[in-house]
Amino acid sequence: MLGDNYATHKHANVKAWLHKHKRFHMHFTPTSSSWMNRVERFFADLTQDCVREGSFASVKELKDSIVAYLEERNRAAKPYRWKASGAEILAKIQRARQALQQSES
């Protein structure tokens, strides 16, 4: 399992910095948010299948490689089907908000 930075915002140094810089506001996605997992999985696949093992002489070569990867992937696209109901998603968001409020207390 890959590491996660979900608790970085709770570090005392980060809290102090945010307190001094009022124009910055943190917004959090609930842990295990299904749509975010799909986004993270996509970028993990892109990295593993296209970028990590490649050797690119220019930004254009890298871009061309990514575009070719996306074109190939889109040829066999599979739509994502939501399995959770709206009520389940909203309940999860509420639990995440409550947990965040408790951790900030």
C-alpha cells in the first residue's frame, strides 16, 4: 500500500503556518472517497505503464508518450459504475466532517 499525506495538515508547524496565512484554507476529501480513489488509480497506472520506465529526451517526447497511452486506454474505455447510493455517500461525508472537527478540537 502506498503512503498517504492525509494527516499532514494536523502537524503543529502546518497549523501554525496556516494560522499566520489566513488567505489559505484547507479543503479535504473524505478518506476513501470512491471518486478520488479512481483518480489516484488512474495516475498510478499512467506512471507505471507510461512514465516510470520511459526515457524521454524532451518534454515533447514525454507528452507524446502520455497522449499515445491515453489514446490506447480510451480505445478500451470502461465506464465507472457508482455502487454507493447518494445517502451512503452523504453519510460518509458527514462522518468525515465530524471526525475532522473532533481532530481539530
